[in-house]
Amino acid sequence: MRNFLIPTLLAASLTLAGCVSMAPAYERPAAPVATQWPVPQAKTADAKATDIGWREFFTDTTLQQLIEQALANNRDLRVAVLNVERAQAQYGVQRADRMPTVSAGAGQTATSAPGGTITRQYTATLGVSAYELDLFGRVKSLNDAALQQYLASDDARRSAQIGLVAQVAGGYLTLAADQERLRVAEQTLLARQDSLRLTQRLQAAGVSSTLDLRQAEIAAETAQSDLASLTAQVAQDRHALELLVGQPLTPAQWPTAGTAAPVTQLAELSAGLPSDTLLARPDVQQAERALQAANANIGAARAAFFPRISLTASAGTASSELDGLFRSGSGMWSFIPQVSLPIFDAGRNQANLKVAQVDRDIAVAQYEKAIQSAFRDVADALAQRATLGQQVASQQRLVTQTQDALRLAEARYEKGVDDRLATLDAQRSLYAAQQGLIAARLAQQVNRVTLYKALGGGAGAAAPQSAS
């Protein structure tokens, strides 16, 4: 019968453990946002962002390669993945507390008596040490909290991945726009240098005034300054993109097309209902996991008010001779149950419960803030989407009109109808209109990326990455 002592104790322990949970029933807080988006949605928008993977959403092959490299090499994302592994290991440690720890031991005790007699005692045991019977769910609540913290870390990793994809796309688009601005500045500088040379010839011939010459010189120097500034800006954009990608890039990996070429699919993304869209975002899910963990910690704090029962038991053999250790009749066992009942702790348990409850209230506020922030992200992106198309079209017409105005001003100047100032004004207007068109196209493309991210783009397109 002694041979069955340890298995019997283990079975009884597992049966009694986790009988009661002191954690309050979890209820998801109501979303503190409107039930509809403030901007009406197009009826033709049927592509749901969460179901579209980034490889499907981004159509530019160079950008796809950069995103893939960033997901493999970006250090911030690597830290997020390692945090998942760390949380997974911590959950494993906490989960182990729900099971008994069985260990084997062997030892020898030597005792010297008067007269020089030495008595030896040999033992070999298998036992369970200080295993807590989780009658009130304290260990289970701690295990549940650790599980939610682990899952929250994976939500953080998914949120970081979505954010990184959007950052790489935004950096790529910004670099493309600044490269295009640089090309416009180069063309403008050449045009103004040609204009300056013409003015110099006319001034030498006595046709143009010194004021016209100075104005042409100012226009050329301004273009030269813009060119230098944009050259530095393009270099900075490249450095920023390399930091996101996590490795140096070759010239073949820089964007070649300007902002007129789309890098994403053109179909409008469906925002759906706020209640469905916002809850699909990993950052909102992370906040809810933190709330669930705080809720579980209340159960552990409540269980601390109740008795804690732990078992220590062992069974084995003992003999005064080593060769008789496993002979018949050498069996031994011990069973030491312990009960700890809090009587006076100077309010420590009550204070711990209050801390757990306040932590839960803080987590509720943080969850609600995450919902509100997500709602604003989507609403802002939708509001921009509603007007950016009109801005691009208007800016394109402005460029066409200023080009025509410059052509007329140059013709009138050559015929002596107008002075040089009208031509310089037309050049400046065209340059500003071209830069404005690039900015409007960039804003339109970045808005598509921002809306994709705000709607949790790609969150449901693939299974979450394993942290094992």
C-alpha cells in the first residue's frame, strides 16, 4: 500500500485543485465611441482591410521586397518578437505551479557515538514538496493573468508588425515624393539659369534693366538653394528607410516612379461598423488582454483571504546498510499537510485587493482610450480620403494653368509687352504648383496606407506568428 502513496496523493491533489475561482466574471466594457463613422462610406467599398495581406495590398514589387526585408531585419520588431518569447516562458513558469513538483532524493546520515561507534543510515525517496491545493483558485487566477499577458505580448507584436509595414510604405512614398521634388527643382534651376543668361544678354544690349537682372539672379539662387535642401532631404529619407528595413539598400531598391504611380491597390477599403472594425485591431486586443489579466489578479488577491493548504509527502526506503536499501521491510513514508490561515496581517491582504481592483479600473480606462484612439485614427483617415481626390484634381489643373501662364508671360516678355517680373512670377507660381501637386499625390497615397493600418490591415489575413 505504501507503494501507492505518492500516486494517490497526486490524484487527490489534482482533483481538489482549482475547485473555486474568486475572480469576478469578466464583462467587456461598452465601446465609448459612436456606432457609425462620422464620414459616410462609399457603397462600392467592399474590401475589408483585415482580410487583405500586405503583399496583396501593396502592388509595387520594390516596396514588397523592402517590407519583407524589414519584417526580417527590423530591430524594433525583433524586440517585439523576443518579448513574446519571454512572456511565453513566464507563462510556462506560472503554469507549472498548478502541477505538483515530484523529485527523487538519496542520502546518507553518519552519526558518531561514544566509544567511536559510527552509525550510518541510507535513504532513497520519491516525494512532493510544498504543493499548494488550489481550493480557492489563487494559483489558477495567477495562471490566467500570465496567459493574458502572454497573449497581449503577441498582440503587441502583431501591432508592431502592422505599424512597421505602414512605416516602410510611408518612408518609401516620402522618398519617392522628395526625389520627384528634387527632379522638379533641377528642372526649375536649369530653366531659371537659362532665363538668367537671356537677361544678361538683354541687359548687355541695353534692352533689359539692372533690376530685371537682379530679379533673375535672385530666382536662380533661390532654385539653387532649394536644390541643395532637397538633395539633403532625399539623403535623409534614404537613411530613414534603411533604418526601418534594418540593412543598407542598393540604388536599385530606391523608388523609380514618382507619386503619380500608385503603390497600393486602388479599390476603396471598407470601414465596416466601428464595433467590428476596432475590435479587430491588435492594439485594442492587447488592451483588452491587459484588462482580462487585471481581472484575474483580483481573483488571486481575493483568494489570499482564505486558508492556504500545502502538501509535502515522500515515500521510499531506509536501511542502515547500503546493500539492504531496497530489501523487503525497508519501506518508509512521510506525509506533512500544512494549513496557513491569515489572522492578522495589518491590512496587507486588503491593500493588495485594493491595488488589484484599482489596476483593473486603470486597465478599463486604458482599454476605452485604445478604442477611442482607434476610432479617431479611422475617422481622420476617412475624412481625408473624402477630399484628397478633389485636391489632387484641383492641383493638377493648377499646374496646367500655371504652365500656360508661364508660356504667355515669356511670349509677352520677348515681344516687349511685359517686363521680366511677370515671367519670374509665372515661374515661381509654376514651381509652387508642381510642388503642391507632388504633396497632394503623396498625401493621397499615404492616406491609403494610413487607412489600411488604422483598419487593422492584414490582422486576419494570416495566422499570428508563433513565438516558439
